[in-house]
Amino acid sequence: MSRRRVVLAMAVAGAVAFLGAAGIAVGGTAPGQVGALAGTAGCGKAPALASGQHTISSGGQNRTYVLRVPPGYDNNRQYRLFVGLHWRGGTANDVDSGGGDGYNWSYYGLRRLSDTANNGTIFVAPQGNGNGWANPGGQDLTFIDDLVRLLDNSLCVDTAQRYAGGFSYGGGMSYALACARAKVFRAVVVYSGAELSGCSGGSDPIAYLGIHGISDNVLGIGLGRGLRDRFVRNNGCTAQNAPEPRAGSRTHVVTAFSGCRAGYPVVWAAFDGGHTPGPIDSGGDGWRTWTSGEAWKFITQFDGGPGPTTTTTTTTTTSNPPGGADCRVGDVINAWNTGLTSNITITNTSSTPISGWSLVFTLPGGQTITSGWGATYSPASGQVTARNVSYNADIAPNASITVGFQANHTGNASAPASFALNGKTCAAA
């Protein structure tokens, strides 16, 4: 990841005082509403747009954007749409290209994960005026409205699978979309954001993932908590002081709020670090970050419809050995309809480092893994072995890592009964 993006983002701090006063006037007509699974006017037609840079007229201005149509595009398939928003001083091309990290960091790492899964996502990166998202008079909202409408008419988009996400100023614009276009977008991912682009409306529920560093000296974590708490209220979640890592721990903590309306989760991921969208627990930042997996897990939980009809959160309470074990595993299940996500935290409770690991567990009958993050999984059902990837092979004593997967189920969405790390049964968290 280019360090340039973090340096340029520092300019946002000086803009906070007056950008909030700009406000938003809702411009344009909302292109659609979250509802039953439905394709757009572009379905069944030859694509009217191709990958590359394009120009659109919006609000009397010529605005540009970069479009990334997935390989093997099928005009009869309804694709999810992800709108990637750049930071202050960044560009649409930076988001699309991945900057110094290239393809691996394209669209905050989500393009790589989508390609690995099933090429099911159309990506678009709009360009902000002055390389920012001040949104005067709601002009940037109007731009996004016009862009979404154009894409709906030109390509086959699932109207219940529109997402937006961005870092810093792009996080502020993602928040503005959450406030004003909650009936257009299914969920947003806000990396290190603040209320920089206004919040018109701001009373509707929307699925919300916030990611923020505890030592952010550009947009302090308190600003990110404030954004999150609006949707804790809107989504009917139970208010809580979400846990956050201690300074110097080089870890992150992910909290799924409880009590939220079915289909409208709020997740908060705090990390020991500064102003970056790609922190790495061992230090530094880059495409090997855990944030890509968390964001991908969050948006793909809504596949197959407008949202869950029922949502359950389960933490494993197995009868694993309570003491003397060299490891501890916690598994949080978020289940809906016929799908689920599993968020597995592995802690090394021994006094010696772990270098290379495999985690063995047995999925309940009817569960089949469809995608994963932080590990490789084989086979997809029955007794599964999860093996480390290159960036999380080492687990220091008393340190933890988080991996996970998405799966289909036929009615049994419970967690595995036990986990074994490198052949040793782990205690339950």
C-alpha cells in the first residue's frame, strides 16, 4: 500500500471544522430501494459500459469514474455493486489500481477476494472534486445517484446488493450515503471516517461496519465511534462500550453489536494503529491486512436477498478442556436463512510461539463452506482443516488471530463442537 495515501489524508484534519458546516441537500432522485431480489434494466441486454475510465454529466458538471466489470460478465446474472471512495488527495484510479500494492489492494482488497470467490461483483470508483468529498449542496450525492442509475441501466445489478466503502474522506462520504441513501445501499464500510460530507436524513437503518485505529491522529477514534453510534440507534442495537485493544498490543478487536434489527447488523473493528485502512497486526500496513477479509465477510453475508429474515449470534461454549490447553478458540456465528458467517479467534495460551498452524474442526451436517478469509479451508464440509496463510503463520504467546468463513446451511447453523490446533484440543473462549 502506498504510504502517500496516509500522508495526504493528513490534510483532512484541517478541513474538519468547515466541511461539517457544508451540509447536504438531497439532490436527484434515488435510483432504487432495498427490497426483494431484483435485477435492473441492464439485465438481459448487451453491456452498455466496459471497464475503464468514463465521464458522466451530473449537476451541470462533467464527473469521472473508473469502472471494473468482472471477467466473464453474464448479462443474465445479477451482480453485487461496490462503490469504492477515495481518500483526501487520492483518486479514483488509486482505488481501482490498488496503488503501490497493485491488484492485491484494488478496491481495498475486495476485488481480489471477489475474483477468488466467483467474480460476482461490479466495482466502480467515482472521482471527487478537488480529490475530496466536500459535497457542497449535495452535489456528490447527486453524482452517486446519477452514477448508480447509469450502471443500473447499463449492466445487470442486483438492487438488493449495492454497497459503498471508503477511507478517511471516502469514509465520510460513505457515511453520508448511509445517512441519505439507506434505501439504495444495503451496507457501508467506513474506514477511519468522520462526518466530513454531511449527514442528510440519517434516521433510516443500514448495515454498518466501522474500522478505526485507536491512535488515529488525523480523525480521532471518537469521531468514528460517533458515526457508528448513529446506526447502533437506527438499527435498534443494544448500546455498549465496544472493547478495543490496548496501545502497543498490535492487535485488533471486532465486535458485532447485539439486539440489532434482523438484517441490519452493526460491527465495530478497532485496531492498535493510526490513520490507515490496511493495518497489519504485526506492524505496518499493506494488502495483507485483516480489514479486507472483515469487509468482504460483512458485505457477502447478505448474498441471496435483501437481508436475513432471522439473525442469530452464537458464541461457542463447548466442553473443551478448561485448563492446561495450549490454545483457546472462540467462534461467533452470524446466521440467516440458509447462510452463515463464522468468525474464529485463535489464541496461543502457551508460553512458546507458534510458527505455522492448522486448525481442525467438524462442521455440523448440512453446512458447506463457500468462501473464507485468513486461512485456506479443505474440504468444504465434514471434518475441515484450516491452514494459515503467509501473513498469519506466527502466533506469539498470549496473542490472537482472527480467521473465518462463509457457509451455506440446511437448517443447522450451530458452531463446531470442538477445535484442535496442531493436533491439540483447544479450550473454548
